[in-house]
Amino acid sequence: MFSLVLVVAITVGYVARRSELAGQRDVSLANAAELGAARLASIVDNVQVAADVGVDPDETAASIAAANPRLGVCAVSAAATACAGDGPQPDSSMLDDMERQRASASDSVAGDTAQGVERAVASITVYDSMLTFDVDGPHLSVIARAPVDVVSDRSGVPVWATTFLPAGASVGEFAVESGLRQTATLVPGTPGLFVVASVDDGVELRGDEQRFYVIIFLLALALMGLAGITIFVEQRNLHERASFDALTKLPNRSEFERRAVEVLEDAERRGRTTCLLLFDLNGFKLVNDTYGHNAGDEMLRVVGTRLRKAVRDTDVVARWGGDEFVVMMPGIDSEEMGARRARQLADQISGRTRLEGVAEPLRVKVSAGVALWPGHGQDLDTLVEAADQAMYRAKREGVVCMIAEEPPEAPTPPQPYTVNA
């Protein structure tokens, strides 16, 4: 039970740890998106401020590039045909558009005395993995270009800018698409511009943590396996103690009765005869009284071992009780064959036996009773009783074995007296 609880506890701990890491991943993902949006808002604001106040294209391009080294900047005035800086060069049509935008912005500023100068508005596009800012100020225009991952940092979470949310992404929510977990944040002050952060959806423990849980889990499984083996062995020991004689290791009386009934049922189905032999040791009480119970126990063990080795695999041998042993032998179909098998087993049981603590070897002698089913008994109890009586007759007459007597025939019930009319 303890090992099972340990396995469950480790599994719950592992799942909880993965859930904790998943929560940390989502926090890191959201923080990366928000930080990227703030960084992008700062870049946009820097470009807009430079376009608002800039007069000299070279100074404006240099100031923007100094603040944002990854930006390619082009600053161009109305009178210029080429831009200052290393950014994308505008063509003639773009220059004309910029001039019209500045003129429009100047008209708006001239008519607005209460609010002051209106701030330039950035036109932002994303194309071919590049982020482009187009800002027209009062005196010059600024074109800035950078890769979409310009907002990334050293956190290791991929972050990029976009004007179109990818499939599955949503602002402020987490979504999974093609194995990626991602979230999006709107860039402050720039409608239609987003920052997206994404990582693999899977959560893995660090190598040392993973090894720790694997080792602990394997140890718990090993403990559970040992517990299972212990329970199995204990159950087996309980079964053996309940079914086998502790001294001779043979089946005990109750186990023999169970097996013998199965043998008789099988014999009845097959229409076969079965023989039962009952053995008793001669002079066993004298051995106990003379040499002690330890010597008597050792003699019983020796007889049980010899008897077990002498019978067939299909035979059922058991210690019946005390110094008596019983053998059920299917397929023995005659009294002569049963008596011959009883003498053979008696010869193999008998013989000189050395016992611990006894100087001289002792000779084991047995008496046997032979009974056949169904001739000498219709059930096991009757069959054993018939073999027991035959064994005691053999003991009284001093012979190795005797065959059970035929049971008396049931008396014929009296016929009713009738008077002929």
C-alpha cells in the first residue's frame, strides 16, 4: 500500500511541477509580448519625435540611428533628391507624396493656434519580414526600416512585430497553433500594430529534475514490485500452510480430499476405475518412545520423500494423519494390480534408515490397505473406510497388504403379501 501511495504521490508531484512550469511559461510569454510592445512603442515614438523636430536630414538620421542601431534610417528634406542615412532610398513619386504630406501638415499647423504644432503620424507597414516606418514632419520626412524581430530581447522567447495577427493568435489570450503557444499585445498608441510572442507548447522539466523524477518513480515501481512479490509469496505460504503438511511437505488431509474428489469425478466421466492405497507405519510408536519425537519426525519425512518419488505424476499422495499416508491412483482397474502396486510402494518405502541421534539404522515397515472405486465404495469416505479396514487386517495378520472386502449387498425389500381371489 505504501509503495502505491508513493507512486501516486510522485505522479501527482510530477504533474503539479509540469503545471507550475506551464504557468511560468505563460507568464514569460505574456511578459515578453508586453515588453516587446513597449520597446516597439518607444521606437515609434523616437522616430516620430525626430520627424517632428528635425530640420537637418543628416543630424536627424544620425540621432535616430544612435538611439536604435538596428534601424535603417532615411531622412530627406523637401529640396533633396536623396536621403541622408543608410535606410531605403525613396523614388521621385515617394518624394512628391512626402512634400504633399508636409504641405498639408503645415496648413494644419498654421490654422491651429490653440493646440500648437500637431504631431506627425507614423505610417507603418510590415512586408517580407521587414517593419517600415514612414513619418512626414514639418521640415523633412523619415523612412525607417528594421526586421520584425527588432523588439526581441535576451529572454529567449521569439517576439516579432506584425500588422496582421497570425492564425490562432489573439490579443491578451493564449492560443495553440501547429504546436506553438502564442499570445499578442497591441502596441500602445499605434492602432493596428501588434507584437506576438510564441514558444513550443510542450513543457519539459530540466535535465536534473527529469532524472530525479525518473529515478524516484523507478524506485517506487521497484518497491511496488517487491511489495507485490512479498504479497504473492505470503499468499503462497498461506496456501501451502493450509494445504500441505509442514513436516513431510505432502498435501494434507483436506487438500487430498479436494484432489481425490476431482479424480473420482474425472473417473466417473471417463468410465474408469480408481484405486486408493492407505499405508500405516509399523512400530512407529516404539520409535517415538525409544528415540524421541525428533527421530519419529525424521522417519515421517523420510517415508514421505520416498513415497513422493515412487508414485506417478498422475497419482495423488498425501499424509493422512499421524503415521498414515494415502495414495489415489487413477487407472488401476483390478484388485490384483492394486495389490501389486501397494507391494511395490511398500518395498520402496521400507528399508534401513539412518536417523540423527540414533546409532543403528532402523528398518521401516508398513502395512497397506487396497480399495477400488466404485467396487469398494461409491464415494471417497466409504472408499477410505474400506481401505482403512483392509490395512488394519493386514497389520493384524502380519502381511504387507490386504484388499478391501466387497460391501454387503443391500437386502431385498419384502414384497407385499397378496391374496389371490
